Amino acid sequence: MDLIPSEAKKIEVEGATVDFFEYIEDGLTCYQFDTSMCGPPDPMVNAMVGLKLLDENSKLVMINHKAPGGLFPKVEA
């Protein structure tokens, strides 16, 4: 099952270890990546890199094999 939307375009993101994709959904720019097949530290590394892309008109979508518990305290604020 492919979880990346068909309209998504692959983009280059400095520091990423997986492919990132960009698309528009409900008026927001969405950045999405999939670390479901990766082990630590790739999910955390890519989440932190992806968060740098965000502004008030965007969101980050992370596909992972489990809830990234270690990430929540880092991004809570």
C-alpha cells in the first residue's frame, strides 16, 4: 500500500536520509516522509529536518511503524 499521495512531488531536503514529498491539501502545503522501514535514528533525524520546513501554512506528515515516543518531548513546545 502506497501512502504517498499520487499528486505529491519528490523534493530535496538537506540532511534528510529518506525521500521527502510535497503536495497541497486543504490549502496547506504538506511535507511527507516515510521512515516505517527505518530504525533509529532515522525517524528522529528526518522529523527534526522536516520541522524546519514548516510555517503557518504547512504541515509535516511522518509515516512510521510505531508512535515516535522519543520525538514528542522534543517537539512539545
